[in-house]
Amino acid sequence: MLYAAVLVVILATLLAVAIYKLRSVKKQADFLVAGRTLGWPVLIFTLLSSWIGAGSLFAGGENAYQIGFAALWAPAGGWLGLLVIAAIAGRARRFSQFTVPDLLETRYNAAARVLASVAIVASYTMITSYQFKAGGDVLHLIFPELSRTAGMYIIAAFVIAMTAVAGMASVAYVDLVIGLLVTVTAVVALPVAIASVGGWAEIRRALPADHFTVYGSISPATAWGYLLPTFLLLVGNQGMYQKFFSARSERDARLAVFGWIAGTLLLEVVIIAIAVVGSARFRLDNPREIIPTTARLALPQVLGAVLLGGIFAKVISTANNYLFSPSTNLIHDIYGRFLRPGAGEREILVVSRLVVVLLGAFALIQGAYLESILRASLYAYTVYGAAVTPAVMAVFFWKRANTAGAVSSIVLGTVLTIVWNIVPGWKEWVEPVYPALIASLVSLVAVSLLTAPPPKEKIEPFL
């Protein structure tokens, strides 16, 4: 009963925040970038909450259950990416646009905008789909009579409604509440979980020795196959750039990155540690549920209920973010740019909400066919990371990159990732991120060098 009460309170709080922020949504900038009013404390927690969701709590938990602390290779890609982000956060805010394709069209051309939008929609709806799946898992753990599938539909309906209500303003302030809740609760829960298993010595005795080594039972190539997709998603992540575009100032954007670094280092390590501790006590048919199971069965009831509620809220927050972001692409980069360039503010807001609903339904369909959240997350990260990230990084770090190089890079990265995941046996032979990233980078560099350099006006906005 306590677990159900905590979930009801969390859902009511999130919905109340969304309805309250609805009053401030009057025009496109309010819906897409919160009127560019977010200060650095809000930015820290919206960045943290949008980054750490089912990918960390369920895919990361599944990985830690199977290979122990070697599962930290995946979040390590995010930590490495944050070092790059620290160098460009202020410049991204200075650009003051709405989406990553805005950057790409300004630096390259309209084709780069459209192709990047396609890659973003493909990647982000997949990420949204496994948030729905994870939310269904949590509801099933709390209400066993409710199937995981029914729970997934309930979560999807709630997220779609909340995202459509108030856009970025809703996303950011919901994330502030969730980020604080989960960070504090997880840090408190870890030592309690260790004690409940019998202490660290008992955990070491119960698990294989390789669960406590650098690579565990995986090869270095597999470890880097976890790290690279995460790194590539983070440094090119449209949701992150959209948060920077929402910042009140360049200073707020820069300060937020440093808070994000500290929060991510702490929370990712704690999450993996809780999964390892739980795996010493529980044997599960669904390893992805190890963290919520540990919260439910290995912690005192009040602490477990709050942590499980926080996990549930995190999933909702991340689904909210990754559903909102591709909706922005279709509205701003396709509808407003090509289909209805003269559309008024009211029309844009109405269509924006309709697109949120349609993309949410598309993500839900994908979720119905998912088996492994871990594999789905690696696929989604690679689609985005190999297709979009190299061209985005060239915007800030390589003046010689041109339109032909960027377009070829986006196309090859997208196509190779999809093909490598579809053809039987290929991804078992080598992780898709390697061929997709190599092809994307080689085409970006080679084609750019073999064709004319970009005109000066394409470079000046980013100097």
C-alpha cells in the first residue's frame, strides 16, 4: 500500500507541475525552449534527469547483474563526453536556436537539417520506447496483478499527456524535482542495501571474482563497444543542446555543465553499485529489474518505496525528454521550415501537441516488440552517435568540414547502423558502433578534403 501511495504522490506532483507551467506557454519559444529563462540550478537537474533514465537504471542494471562493475564502461562514455561538453556549452547558448538541425543547416545546408532530423526521430523514439517498457516493469513489481504490457500502456499515456501539455517548461521543472529525489535517495540506499546483504565481504563471496575487475567477463573491444555509443550520444545529444538553448545566459549554461559532471559521476556509480549488491542476493528471470527489485525487497519499506518511486519518476522524466526532443525536430525543422514557414504561433502550438501524441504512439509500438533494453539502448545511441555527432562536433571544432562531407557522414552513419543490426550475425561479429563510426568519420574528413572548403559565412556564426 505504501508503494502505491508513493507512486500516486509522485504522479500527482509531476502532473501538477506540468499544469502549472502550462500557464506560461504562449508562443513557440515558450514550448520549445522554456522562453530561454532556465537558470543553472534547474539546468543541472534537468540535464541529469534527462540523461539518467531507463538506459542507466534498467540497461545498466541488466549489465551490472551479468558482468559486475565492468558495466561502468557504458556510463564512462558519458563522463568522457562531459569533458567535451564543458568546452562548448557557452557557445551553444550563444547560438540561441531551437534544435541540433538548426546548427547543421546554418553550418552546412537544408539537406543536413532534414537527414539529421530523420536520424534523431529514429533514435529518440527508440529511447522513449524502452522508457515506456521500464515504467511498465515498475508498475508490475508494485501491482503484480497488472501485466508489464498494461503497465507500459499506462505509462505511455501519462508521459504523452504530460509532454503535450507544457513542453520544455514542464520537462525542466519536473526534472528538478525528480533529480533531487533520486540522487539523495540512491546515495542513502546504497549502504543500507550493502548491510542488508550481509556486508561487503558477503557480496564478494556471493559473486564471481570477475565482477570486481576492470573488464569482468567481457573483452576490451566489447567494453569500448559500450563506451563509444554513450560518448557519441552525449556529445551530440539534441536534448542537451536544447537545454543549453533554454538557458538564461551563457554563464548559466557553463555552470550547469560542472554541476552535471558531479551529479553524473556520483549517481551512475551508485546505480551500478546498487545493481551489483542486489545481484549478490537475488536471481531474476528479468535481470533488467535488479535495481527496482532491490529497492522493493532489500531495503526498509519507506526507503524502498521512495527509491522505487524515484526510479519510476526517472523513467517518466527521461521518456518526457526523449519524446519532446524529436517532436521539436518535426515541428521546427520540417513543418515550420518547409511545410508551413508562415505558420502562426497558435498553429505551431496545436501541431506541436499533435506531433507529441503521434510520436508517442510510434514509440509505444516499438516498445511492444522490445526484448532487451540493453541492446535497444546501444542501437539507439549508435544511430544518433554515428550519424549526427561527427557533423555536430565539426561545427565547433573543424573549420574545413563542408556540406558534402557532413551529408555523406550522416547518411553512412545511419545506414550502416541499421544494416549492421538487421543482418543476422553481423553485430555478434563486431559491435555496430565500430563500422558505423569509422565510415561516418572517414566520409566526413575525406569528402570535405576532396571538395571545396565551406564559404566564410558558413563558419563565422560559430567562431
